[in-house]
Amino acid sequence: MLTGSKVFSKLDLSHAYAQLNVDKESQEYLTINTHKGLYSYTKLPYGVKSAPKIFQSKMDQILQGIEKCVCKQDDILIGGNDWRESEDIRLPHQNSTIGSESAIYQVSAIDDDFPMTAKYIGKATKVDSVLCKVYYYAVSGWPENCQDENLRPYHNRKLELSCEQDCVLWGSRVVIPAVFREKMLNELHWEHPGVCGMKAIARTCVWWSKMDEDIERAVKGCTVWQSVRNTPPHAPLIPWKWPTRPFQRVHIDFCQEGKDYFLVVIDSHSKWIIEVKHMTSTTTQRSLDELRLIFTVYGLPEEVVSDNGSQFTATDFVEFMNKNGIKHTLVPPYHSQSNGAAERYRTTPHSTTAQVVEG
């Protein structure tokens, strides 16, 4: 039905199945059980096995007699010899016998540039500042070395590049010029897939430098996808038990100021910074030497909290804690917030650090 057409327009019908009423005698077969009781659909829902056939039949009836027009579910493709002819479509008048049905089909989107043909891509390739050079080198041969950063991704694939109808191909995938990339992203994201789904679709037919980054940006900027994406489950926060006396629990950690390292020891009960020890080495033995001096002055704590640094997970450190009857608690890996008392010292400037360095 579209034979001989040179330009095309695509109409996306609004709400599709939800615009078809369900006969009263059929509503009982579409009853659903909810926490508020039983409900029956009055509009044709998705998931009904016969729904596609019913909807397609209605659309064929509405568009009957319209030349160069085909419909596939909720998409109408219209052909013509020029833009004006492809846009000159009229649905049956509302006073006709099927007017009440056709009136509910509203056009929600018109894409006058559909489809993107090899002819347009080829023309854009010749005027693209990067792809025109890629096309030339793909035909005449690549130099041994490539100093241009923009050409380097293509130079690395030089043995896999070819040219067809003025287009550059990487394998079987068409290299899209910069002017069409935003439109191609919109086409790939038409059904609002996620990052992985959109990349999988793109990798079957198109490619350009930094395509994956552009796809991630497009998906992150899609409000529809953001509203329906699966939100990672959040674990409930479990606060530390409040210490009732000093030295019941102390937090230790290392922080760095330039080339200087400091062992920070903080009492969880009083929030008092017990010691900030300047160290030139952060090995296990050096850390234990400093802790022995601190504990000699202030006494042994009941519990020591630290991250999973190699100094705190070494066998010698574990033995030191066990021999002195100190409970050693390691915070979860990659979750430094659990050792917040000591971590807070690392992220804010402290005059104490400056004094230690100067001293």
C-alpha cells in the first residue's frame, strides 16, 4: 500500500486499547481481585489474548479506503510523494457510521522525518567534519599513526570499516553522523527502555563514538523511565547503641593531609578526639605501637570500631585485640558512613591537624 512513496509520516495513537469500551456481558470475565474488593474493567485492558486482534480490526475499519496508509496496532504509517501529501490525511467524519469510534483516536505524536534513510545519512556523512575524513580514509587507506583524538576511535577499527551508499559502516552497523544522533537516540528510546535495553537495540544496527555515554545520558534524562524504573531496596538504618560511659566504644581511622598521615582516635560517648597521631607509616606494626601508647595513657576501651583497612584486618591486629579483651567491630565494606565518628574528622578541616603538622 505504500509502494511509490518517497516520504513518510508516523502517527502514534493515544492510549490505544484503553479507548475501547468493553461490553457489559464481557466485563464479568475481566474481573480482578484487589485489596478494596472485586472490580471489572470497562475499557479493554492490556494482557487480554484477543485484545490485539480486536484493536487491529477496529483500526482497519476506521482507516478503510484511505490510500497509502497502513496501521499496525497503535502506529499509523502514511506515505506520499512529498511532505504535504503525507500529512494530508483525514479520519472519517464524526457523523459517519463509525464516527463515534474514530473520534476517540487522538494523534499524540507526528514524526515528519521518519524514516531515516541511507540517502540522508550519506549526505550528512559528507558534510560531517569527522566522518568525511573517516569516509576518505576508509576508501583510500588509513595512515599508520593517528594524532587526531576525534579520529582515533575510528582508526582503532580501521580494518572493520567499510563504505556503502556514501555511508560509513562498522561491520553491519551504520555510523550515524552527529546531526542525526539526537534523533536516533529518540528513535531508540521510543518505548522508553532502560540503559541495557537501549544499548542492546542500538548495537544491532548503529554506532558512533561515545554512543554508550550518549545512551546513558538520554535514559537518565527520561522522566517516564525514571518514574517506572525499579528502585533499589534501601536497607533500614541501624543506629549505634548509645554508649553510657567514656571509653565504652572508640572509633579509629586514618586521615591524610598532603603527604602526612594521622591516626585519629575518637571516644563515641563524649565525642572527644582522644588523639591525633602524626605517622609516616601506616603499617600494622606501626599502628599497634601508637595504639599501645594511647591505651597506656587512657586505658583499654571495651570496643574499637574501624573500617576494613589492611592494618585493621591483619592477623597481628586481631591478636592484639583478643589478648587485651577488646571487642573489634569492622564496618561494612564500601560503607564508610558506619564509622561516621572517625570519618567526619576526615571531611572537615581541623586546627588540630595543622598544629600536629607544624609541631
